[in-house]
Amino acid sequence: MKKIVLGTIAAAMLATAGLAAEYVMKVSHVVSASTPKGKAADFFEKRVEELSGGKIDVQVFPNSQLYGDGEEMKALVMNNVQLIMPSLSKFTSIAPQMQLFDLPFIFRDKAHLYNVMDGEVGAILKSKINEKKQMMAMDYWDAGFKHFSSSKQPIINPEDAKGLKFRIQSSKVLEAQFKAVGGNPQVLPFSEVYSALQQGVVDATENPLSNFYTKKFHEVQSNLTLSSHGYLGYLVVMNTKFWNSLPKDLQANISQAMKEATELERKESSIEDEKIMEALKTYAKDTNKLEIIELTPEQKQQWQKVMADVYPKFYDVIGEDLIKKAIDTK
């Protein structure tokens, strides 16, 4: 009986807290709550509510519970949801300069990547989104560097990619990237990639370790090359109308919570990569069905030299100056 009474009191307190909130912020994302993005979204909910003293009630909806991958941008613009974090590629139609993130080998390592995101180049790209007046760019979250995989042959040198059918996201940069090495890029929805690899519709692909492992691509690919040639990340965006409706102190609370959530998300992404790498090495050893290849600095230089031809093709779209600023970022 005591437990029932306490439970009733707790439920009543939660209901009262919900009623006491002056603002409701719905956060929608399309992945599991157990992913780095999901963990960061839940942390953001907790911190905003703490910092605002309960004035903002944050409600997180993972796993496309509210909106799917193709619906959430429209929902944000209509203010049906107040915060989302789609992949960077989703913004290239709004701000073509965002294609900078698709350029091969533009980031030397994670430190360079974060310095670009958190510095002048990242701010310029955010401003391109903010100009649209319907959404405001908050911060960049991490999914990881992309790596080559294949079911045909190990991809070590650029000529190894010749003739292979590569699945890609819809991106002119990625098309140019694979054409530069003689590959045959094929645009396919992510949900169809496993079956396409299994059936031989495509031979190869590029993915961060998290996508490669969680979607079980290692079951239908015999080779994984740790190339770190490309990048996949997210941009957290908020509905501008909702942001402008908040008083300055609550805006400051959200900004502080977002800063902390970004730090957590990036840390969790690195931890996840380490765990997945160990799992893949174990799988490769136990089954002999996967070969994991790490490129030497000399081999990576060969790729960089060939793919550097892609950059000038996008000077007019992304901006030569912006590309050079990213490369020169310390």
C-alpha cells in the first residue's frame, strides 16, 4: 500500500511539474536512444529542465516516433517540433556550401574537424542556415569518419575502386569522388543498402563504423578499409519562431545545455567507435569472413592526390575561399 501511495504522489508531482512549465520543446530524432545522438538528446532534455528550473518542458521522441527522416525538416519549419538533428547532407539543398563536409580528405583528424566546426568555417556555414529565417543552427554533432568497404576485393589503392558499384547518399560531391577513381556511384536509400549489398546490386559502400556495424554490413562485405576519407555528422537546428519566443535567460539556459550535450555526444561517438572496432576485429578473427585493412600514410596520400581533383569542381558552389579556410584551420 505504501508503494502505491508513493507512486501516486510521484505521478502527481510529475504532472504538476509539467503543468508548471511555461514552454514545451519537442525534440525529434530518428535513431535509438542508446546511440550517441540519442544519449545526448536525453542529456539535453535533463539539463534544459534543470537550468530553466522547470520553465521549459523538453520532450524527446527517438526512433522516428514523431517524424521520419524525410518528414522532420518540414515539421520543424512548421513548428510542430522545435529541435531536430538531421545529417549534414540534409542541408545541402538549403545551403549548398554545406557540401564542404562531403569533400574527401578535407579533415586531417578529429581535432582538425572539431576546430573547423567550432571555428570561423563552422560559424559561416551556420549563418547560411540561419539566413532562411525558419530554422536556427545550434551545433554540430558527430557520427564519425567514413571508411570504404567492398564484397569484391580489398580497396587499398585508388585503382582498386575502378569499376566497383558504390552506394552513396544523394550528393554531387560523392558522385564526383567515386568517378575520380573510376567507381560507379549509385544513389540508394540507407534502408535498402543491406539488401542491395547482399544481392550484388552494389558492390561497395562508405560508412562510419557505427553504420557499418549496427546495420550488419560486415555480414555482406568481405573487406573494410579504414580510410577515414570522408565524414558524416549532424547539425542540430531549432525552430526560429520558438527560439525568438523565449526570454534571454531561457535562451542562455538552452545554449548552455546544448554546449554540454555537444561535448557529451562527441565523447560518446569516440567511445562507440572504439567499442565497434574491437567487435569487428573479434568478428573478423572468429569467422575469417572480414578483412580489415588500415591504409599506410603513403597509400592515403595516393588517394588524397587523386581525389584532390574533386575540389576545384565545387569552388563555385561551396566557395574556394571557404574550402581553403577549412584546410588551413589549425
